[in-house]
Amino acid sequence: MEKCDVTCMATIPDDMEVEAHFFAKEDGIIAGIALAETIFNEVDPSLKVDWSQKDGDYVHKGLNFGKVHGRAHNIVRAERVVLNFMQWMGGITTQTKAMANAAHPALIFKTMKTAPVLRLVDKWVV
């Protein structure tokens, strides 16, 4: 049996195709697009992902900055992981940029303090 959310399996037809959009929940910097694409591809290589912004771009709350099209079950399987990583990475990037701007002209260097198991992700976005 396919791994999927049981509510999804009970309420969404197996063959339903959808388009889901990414909206910025608040002002900040986009991060994690390459990781998001990797996750979507791992779940279902036929999912089509399109971004209107790139990592490092500043976005305003409410901006639609990307979309994914494909089988609804597979989008649901991937979306929570993708959103968790993108929110985590975007938060780190946004806060780091704010601190660097506040400290200017001083420079801020990377720290060794990272979240357990997420060291590579934390270092990637700084």
C-alpha cells in the first residue's frame, strides 16, 4: 500500500491532479528551493515545480512565489516536509541578514551552533 496521509487517501481520488501554490506567510528571504525540488523529485519525479523567485530573493507577505503540479496524493506526501524545511531555512536566512545589516560595517561569521541533525541545512543557508 502506498504511504500517504490516511485522510488524503479517504477524501481525495487517487488519480486527481492538482496545482498547489507557495505563498509567503510573512516578509522575508526565500531559502530552500533546491532542497524542495529534491524532496518533490524523491516523492514523485513527475511532479512539475515552477518558481517565480530564487533562493536569496526578498519576498513580501502574501506573494505567490511558486507552484507544484501533479498527483494530489504525492503533493500531500511531500508538502509538509518541503514547507517545514523552507520555513526553517528562510527564517535562518532572514534573521541572519537582519543581524548582518544591524551590525554593519562589522562582519558576522558563521557559528558552530546549529540544530541537532540539521547542521548541513543550517550551514547551507547562512
